[in-house]
Amino acid sequence: MSVRRVIAVLGAVTTLLGGCRAGRDEGPPEPVRPRWEASVLPVPPGSAGRLVARDATACAGRWYVVGAVAAPDGATRPAAWASGDGRAWASLPLRPISYYGERAILYAVGCHEGRVAVIGARAGGAHGNPRVRTWRQDADGGLTEVPAEFELYGGPEAVSASRIAGGAGGWLIAGARTGGAAVWRSPDATDFQLVDRAAELASDAALTTLATDALAVPGGWLVGGGGRPAGRADRDPFVWISESGVTWTRLALPATGDDEIVQRLVRVGSAVYAVGVRGSGFQAWVREPAGAASSAGTWRAVGRFGATGTGSVAAVESVAGAGAGAGGGLLAMTVAAGGHRLWRSTAGGSSWVSVPLPADVSAGGDTSAATTIWDGRLVITLDDGVAARVWFAPLGAV
């Protein structure tokens, strides 16, 4: 039976993550074409401008998108939206308390116990460095900027505050300082404490490290990223595990001679996946079973997919899992020379197929894309530098 006939019989349009792979004697599986429906993000109260979307998540039965409103003169102000169904969206109240908070672009959002926490930043100062701020969610659903000393995220040792995750241990931000990979931890998203220069997490004489994403696991935390061995130009992929967020154990993932780095983490059923760049394409690694923070587990490289091309910085922008009920389905949004692309795997990350987006978005400039899954639906954001849009599609049974 041909791949086309199998897809027709099973109704792959409504079972995006339940498709099948082609046999060895057949060509690559055809792209699944979901029924995309457009949503409209309302312009928040205040000055006019174009909408900017940077990240999305699902949290306790609601969808969230974070970003900003950008005025024609380049001024920005933070913005966030929520939806109960992915169709109708409402702006969330924003309560900045600082000069840069009033101008922040919100770029990362995490969920814990039914509430979100957000990272935002706006470049400024004598050197034009990002001035990072975090935001917590109040009982009314609005976001309030969290007070922080300048050097908590900034100062002469600042590099990045990349992603935020929530779990049983509270909240964790993954990023880097000049001393290498670093994290910020908080029990309630109101008072983050920097953990830098920690043994095995930070750089040492043999390895320069960088953390890019955080994930809550049973009993603690998992952080992903990479490290550049001394005397080499390429990076190797690493993850770090911790029960407390203070002391860390470094784990090397299967590596090649290519430049490799983990950029996003996701847990799906009993497995944890890391997805990132490997040389001229993208790569997935898996730890099965997911295990606890105290367990190193066994990591293996699974599928490689896509092409990074040349002339553009390639990255995995977001990953999402459809749960064990969908056969360990994975979605990954990437950006490379060919633009922003969506990929899916129903084979535990070992094989991937492209998923056509509802609109083409080129790489570079002020563009971005993100994806998230919840309750049998996929929501994506596409920002082409002119307008930000939200789209959703059914995934079938998850």
C-alpha cells in the first residue's frame, strides 16, 4: 500500500502526529497538511504599533503568547495574550516597574501550577546590552515585573538568560555568564538567585560551557546546552542534571566532529528529548526512560533532519510533545537559511517530516516562530517582522 493511500485511509490531516513512515523501498513521506485556522491577537491598550510574538505555551487549560508592541519609531512595550481555545485571544494586563520593564520585549514563557512566568529584555545603556527582566503572573492573570538588581542578569559578566521552566522545585532560568553556563532559581518566580561558576556547570580549563534551556524532571532539573573543548572550534552537546539547582552533574551526549549544541528540551511520556543543531542539519537525542534528576540515564542520538544552509544563524526555536498517547509525537520549529520551518516525528525522534506552515517566514531580521501543543491542538506563532499572527490546527487524539 502506498504512503499516499495509507495517509488517505487514516485521515492524516486530523492526526498530524499519528502518521506512518514510508517503507525502505519508497520515497520520503509526504508532508502532512494540517487544517490551519487563523487567530487574531488584539492590540493591547496604549500606543499603536505592530504586534511582536516571541514565544508561546499552554498552561492549565489556557494558551499564552508573549511579545511586545513595536511603534514605528522603534519604541517597544511588553505585551502578552491568553486564550481558552486558541481562537479568541485577550490581552493581559502588564505592570512594569522599571524603565526597561516598560520597554521590554517578552521572549520566553514557562508554566508551573497553573501560572506562567516570563523573561523579557530591551537593549540599552552605554553598550546597548540587553536589560533582562522577569515577570510573574498575578491572581487576575496579569503580569507584574519582578524587582531585580541590575547585575542579577546584567553587568560586566552578562551573556544570556535564555529560557524559563517551572516544576516541583519552583522556577529555573537557564543561560550563561562570562564564567560559562549558569542558572537562576526561585521558589515562586518573585526572587531569583544566580547560580554561576558552579562545578561541572560552569566553564573550566578544558571546556567553555553555555546553557540554552531548562526542564523540570522528577526530583529536580535538567539543563541543556553545549561546550567548546579547549583548542577546538566546534562545540559538543551536553546536558546537566541537578536535584537542587545548586550543584550539577555534567553529561556528554553522543557527539561527532561537527559543531553540535542542545537548544531545546521536552519530556514526552517516559522519555526526555533534546533537540539542537548538528553541523549542517538538526539533531534529536533521547533519554529513555525519563528518570529522575538523580539519574544520569542513557542518552543516544536518534534522528537528524533539515538543513541549516549558509548565510544565516540556524537554531531550534521551540519543541513540543504530544504525549505518550500519540506515540511519542514531537514537533520542532527551526530557523535556518531557508526560513522558519515546522517538523514532526512520530517515531521517537528517529525520523522527521516537514509540516507546511500557513505562511512563509524568511530567516533574519526581526522574525520568529514558536509552537506548542495542548488538548489535541497545535498552536503556532509566526512573526515575519511586519506582523505577528497565531494559527491553530487539530492534532486528532493525543
